[in-house]
Amino acid sequence: MRDTAPRTGYAPVNGLEMYYEIHGAGRPLVLLNGSLSATGTSFGRLLPALAETRRVISLEQQAHGHTADVDRPLTISQMADDSVAALRQLGIEEADFFGYSLGAGVALEIALRYPDVARKLVLASVTYNREEFHPGLLEGIEGLRPEQMVGTPWQEEYARIAPRPEDWPKLVARVKELDRNLQDWPAEAVRSLRAPVLLIIGDSDIVRPEHAVEMFRLLGGGVAGDSAGLPRSQFAVLPGTTHVSLVERADLLLAIIPPFLDAPLAAGKA
């Protein structure tokens, strides 16, 4: 197995010192963390295997993990700008992206606004509009209190690695504000994506399965592949899997993500 001891550092971008880790060697694969999470809780079960054949770059977003907060709102658009700027500082002009939850939204934004940067996308638990969430879910997050999460893997990770562990309540408030102000992408924008996409949800995820299927259709899926040909994009539903447990399903994820990333870009229909 390849030594995956990371090279770590901070990229100064847009007034932010953005933490990154680089593991392995090969084609770049960028990992984008979920909300309230960082590299370990989002990708810890997957990263060593992914780094055996790839240069894996994990970016920790504003106020998450090792990256300190700054005096500006937390938005998906800003996180996309930060991520692209950090990659350019690292000399990476094009990469594959694997985003989980919030990170999947950031990856989608990058592919739509910086299409030359994104080669392929793995989007786990992604939404492109608020209607994709189960009814009442965002309202439930609004009532979340920081003390309710003390002792969870995310809070404990934050306490170990954040520059200011006492800012946990501030991060929770930031994420609630972000969810309150989520912006929708029109279906036409999703349909225009140039990068092939692997959509992944759990069968008991926060994303409604019928809306994930709708997104797959926008990406050219939902066809009779034996006659029409396989689409460039793919769709996976992990059985017995919730939103939280999705990134723990290394057995399933490592069986589908590397083959998708390794397939030639020319394969499949748009």
C-alpha cells in the first residue's frame, strides 16, 4: 500500500487561510467536506484507499476543521471561489471532485461556474434546489443547538483540530444561516453540466430519492441503455444507508467511485 502520510499546509485565498492535505500521487482528486465536518469525519474511511492511485487533495472550508472562520457569510458560492483559488495556488488547473453533502454543493457550483476546472464529479447527497430535501428537514436544522451535538464525532473532531475550539457554537450558527439562504440552481444549468457526474445517495438520506432521479435525468440518465447507450453520468443508491452513514460505507463506495473516475471521458452518451 502507498504511504499516504499527508503533506499539509494553508493556502491564503480571498482573505482566508484555507487548510489542505495532499495524499498519494497521480491524477488529482479533490475532496470537499460536509457541513460541521472536516477531512476525518467526511472521508477518513475512504481516503487511504483513494490515495493508493491518486493525488488526493482534501480542502477544509471556511470555519471547518483546521480552517479558521473569517468575517464574512458562509456561502456555497464563496466556498467554490476559495476552493478553486486554493487549487490554483497548488498548481492544479483541472481535477476530479468528490463532495459530500455541503461539499457536493460546492463541487456542483465549481463545475457550473468553473467548467474547465472540473473533469469529473462524485456528488454524494447533493441537491440543486431546496425541494430536494425531505419536507421539514431544513426547518428542523433551524432548531439545532450547539450543545445538542457535544460528544458527536463532528464536535469532537472540531475540538481536536480547530484553531479556536470554543467557536463551535459560531460554526453551528454559520451553517444554519447558510441553510436558511440556500440558492437554487435552475434545471437548465444542471442539464448544461459538461463534467460526467456520479450521483450517490443513501436510500434513507436527507435527499428525496425521486428528486435524485430527477437530477439524474437532467444529466442524461434514465434511459434504456441497451438501445440508447449508457449515459456519461451514473446514479447509485446505497441500501440501508442514511445521510450520516453514507461516508462510512467504504465497501460500497470504493467499489463504484474508482471505476467511475477511471473510465475514459469519451465513454457513454451525453
